[in-house]
Amino acid sequence: MEILNITVPKGDYSDLIVCIGAALIALFFLFLLTFGFSTREYTPSVLCGVLFALCTLVSFGSFLEYHAPKPVKYEVLIQDMSKFDATKYKIDDRRGKIYVIEEANQ
């Protein structure tokens, strides 16, 4: 197996933008929640509390997705497929004799 090229994926900022946006909306709902309880308006406050929790979960999930490690991809030339370790690597794409592989998650 001969390595021709190594591709390290760059960060995608869409998850970070969703995280920041959901956090700002969550802060807005937290403000409405505290304002509603201070004025003794309980029904809208409960709705704002549910929306605050939902926005917090979306923000936390997108933060985790942003910080998840991205797999490194290798472009390799394989002469003998019997020597390819299928437990360690996963074939992602094939272009003629050139394979694009990445490390298998365990």
C-alpha cells in the first residue's frame, strides 16, 4: 500500500454559527422566562422555559458536533488487496487503482 496523498479536513464553521445563534436565542428566552415569572405570568413563562431548554440542547449539540474529530483521508495505491487491513481502514472512494481510505472508528 503506497500513500499518494493525505487529506486533513478543515473545520466547518456552520456548526459553530448554529451554536452561537441558538445560545443567543436561548438567552432571549431566559430573559423572557425571568420577566414572565417576575410579573406572575406563568403560562407564557412555561412556554419560554421549554423553548429555552430546546435552544440550549440545540446549542450544546452543535457545539459537540463542531468539536468532534474529523477523520483523516488517505489516497493510496493498493497493489495487493489481500494485504489491505479492512479492520483498521475503511474504503471511502475508488478511482481506478487509487483508493480513498480513512481510519475505521472502533
